[in-house]
Amino acid sequence: MEKPKIGYISWHDLTVDDAETVSNFYSQVVGWSRQAFDMKGYNDYVMNAPDGNPAGGICHARGGNADLPAQWLMYITVEDLDKSIAKCIELGGKIIGGKRKMGEQGEYCLVQDPAGAHVMLCS
């Protein structure tokens, strides 16, 4: 799998208390199909567009995701996550929940910009 380009939106997901119900909602409302993603004890969902390509994810607010806001989050790929985190703080942003591992794909961190909007940075 090709690594996402720096500065581009690389993913979208939604973290909620009941990913089963919410993923079913989006399946019926926008026509996405659900693909279960094993989280060792429960499933989160990759949501696929009608052409079969991944459109985003819907996750349970559990474990490392327990403190994520229930809103669609976009993931932006950065060159150096630690430098971006430091710059975020320097410019008046906030780090929410700290840096997390994304399996073998890298790391990510939820940040809040000075206006209060949330975005996920990943590398």
C-alpha cells in the first residue's frame, strides 16, 4: 500500500458509542457498504463507496478512541508528527489525548486548532 502524500487528507472516520447502529445508518442513507474491521473483541467498520473503494471508517468509542469527539474527523498526513504537535502547541492549538499508534501504519494525534476545530494528524 502506498504511503499517503504529505499535506493531503488521507482518511476520514467517525467515532461513536454504537458503531454498529451508526454504520448501518450511513449504509442506508448514503449507500455505503460496511466491511467489519476486527478490533480484537469487537468490530469497527470500513465504509466502502458503491464502487467498492474505502470512503472512511466508523469506530466504537472504546480503548484509545474513548476520548475522541463524535464528529467526522479528517486525517492529514504530516512529514514529522512530533514537529507538527510542537508547532500546534506553539501556535495556540491543543493536543487531545496524546499520540497514538496506528498499528504498523504509523502514529496519529488529535489536535484542536485555535478556533476549536478538531483534526487528526498522522505520519
